[in-house]
Amino acid sequence: MREVTIAVVQMKPRLGEAEENLVKMSETISKIASQQRVDLIVFPELVTSGYELGVRFTELAQRVPGPTINLLAQRANEHGVYIAWGMVTKERVESVLYNSAVLVGPDGELLDVYNKIHLQGEERMAFREGYKLPIIPTEIGNIGLVIGYDLAFPEVARSMALDGAEIICVMANWEAAQIDEWKTYVRARAYENSVFVAAANRIGEDVTLNFGGESMIVGPRGQIHASLADETDPETGEPLEGFAVARVDLDDVRKYREEFQFIQNRQPAVYRTLVRKY
């Protein structure tokens, strides 16, 4: 058995308040780690800044590595855990910004950064598209990073699975109005590829958008190992902050791929149109 304990965090970041958000993240990491041994903690997309910042993203963007990554790498080292989260990063050219996902390890090292490929709506005015889908080998398994709208494209998770991903971490700002779509995509990507999906979605409001939560950890047969779907305010019905934890066996990835043959029975020669630009 290759057992791994994963936590997904459902958080309401304060718009533009990076220091306050980092304090909350640090407190959450300490709380999770104090309650049980955990190997991987996943936070939502743009959790250090909030989503509807427009031109203010330039003010909060950091180079890689930078102060935020160094701080959270220190927290990872203190608690012996892998941490994945979303933030805005920049190139040396100040105007080139990315909506990024970062993974740091328990030795306090920066393992990799993924830049969101599929940008939606106003994101296209703020960020540059990424172009790589890294698979990060770690002591707890091979990890892929996905951000928000990327989840709607089955090619992303499939490419990661073909490159060896066993855990796909999804960091999202998925709106409440489309939360059924979110729940369907998370389970579908796990089913299609026989992978574990650790999906962290934020809650709360920024300026015009309201985010839906329902963070979850899903297994390679679409089974929900842990979820925050029932964590709601009894008076308003709004989703609450919190975290969900599950202990899973990564050997299930190989087991179900061999049993159901989703990867082996593909016919790539028939799928040429998939790489044709619309």
C-alpha cells in the first residue's frame, strides 16, 4: 500500500490583502498538521490575492521564488508537508503576469510552478497564458497542478495521466452559479484517468462574483473520499471555510487502470482532430 493523507482547504481570501491571507493560510496549515499527520495540503486559486483585482494584480505579483514562496516553503518544512496553492506571479518584465500554481516540499524546497493555460473572461486581459503541463515526482507520488477553468478541458488531465500523474491538485475560483459543473468535472477527470483529484475551491465574494466551495478529494473510480459540500451556514446556506482530509492508497491508480483499461484501450490515431485549432 502507498498511503497518502491529503487535505483540501476551502478559504475566503480578502481581496488585495496578501499579508492577511498569508496569515490565515499559515494558521490553517498549523491547525491541519496539529490534528493529524498529513502529506499534502491544497489551497485554492489566487488564494493570496483574491480574484477580481484587475490592474492591481501588478502590485501583488511576485517573482519566483519570492517572499510568499519562501514563507510557505518554510511552513512546509516546519510541518513536513507538501503545500500547493495559487498566486499571481511575474516575469522580470513587470507587465508579464501569470495566474500560477506553486508546489513546495517538506524540505522547504520549491518543486515547480505551473502557469494557467486556459484563461477565461477578464483573466485574458490580466495574465499571459502558460504552455507547459509539468508532472512533479515526489516521495508521495507524481503530482500534477491544474487551475480553475483548466478543469473544463479533458485534454489537460488526460495529458497529465499519460505523463504519469497519480494526484491532480485542482486550485479553483469556481463560481457558485456553476457549482454543478464544478462537481461534475472533478469526478469526471478522476473517472476518465483513474487518478486521485484533490480539488480546492474558494468561497465568498470579491466585487461581482460569488464563489461556491464544495472542495473535495475524489478517488480513481469517482468516489468522494472527503468533501466540504455539507459545510454550510445553517441560516444563509452559504458555504463555510474549512478543510477536508482523506487518507488514500495510490496503488488504486494502477489497480483501476489495469482493471478498466481506460488508458490502454485508447486509439490515438483516430483522435487527430483533438489537436486541430478551431
